[in-house]
Amino acid sequence: MPIAANLHELHDQVVGDVDFRFAEPVKLSFLNDNAADPDRPATEITAVLRVGGGKELTAGGRSSRAWRTKIAAGKAELHIDRATYSGPDIRKGDAVRALSRHGQPWFEVLRVDDRGDTRLVLELGEK
């Protein structure tokens, strides 16, 4: 039983260690109909942002090589420590800005996964 009793402490320690090494500053901008939501002011936090290299898709949405025109569908995820986040609820359509990256790119929140014990995971798309 001691392992089960310490499970939450172990989760918190691991999340803290990962964030210490990989978290970066980001700005969360909360939107309502593409305008700033006055009820949810923007906030800056540190969280783990992972940006993929993008997957090449055809204009029709398939990875077929028969098409000559391809686009990069950039995907990213933001992993927020639930134990330290006290800001407003994050919703689809909100925006995230990577403050420490070149050009401070913006991302749109495509989906919020709030089912995990230790993290809020935001699926992001290029904005």
C-alpha cells in the first residue's frame, strides 16, 4: 500500500522534473468570436510545447504521391501542469503564443484534453 499512497507525490515530482527541463514561457490568449474575451484575461505561463515537423498532405487531405501540390499540416501540443495552472478554462479557438521561440509563433487551440491526472493537453494548429 505505500506505493499507492505515494503515487500522487511521484506524479507531481515527475511532472515538476519534466517542466524544469523542458517548459518554456507561453502566452494564453482567450478568445470569444475571434476577439479578446474580457471575462478571461490573457495570461503567461510556463508549459511544455512540442511542435512536430509537420506532415505533408495533398490538397485533398491524403498523403498520396499522385498530387503535385502539397501542404505542411503543422501539429503541436501544449502540456500544462494541472497542479500549478490556476487560470481560466481553456477552450477550442483560444490562442497560444510561444514567447521564447523565433518569431514568437501563434497557435490555435484545436482541442482540449482534460482527462489526464497530471496534465491539460492542448492540441494546437498553426495560426
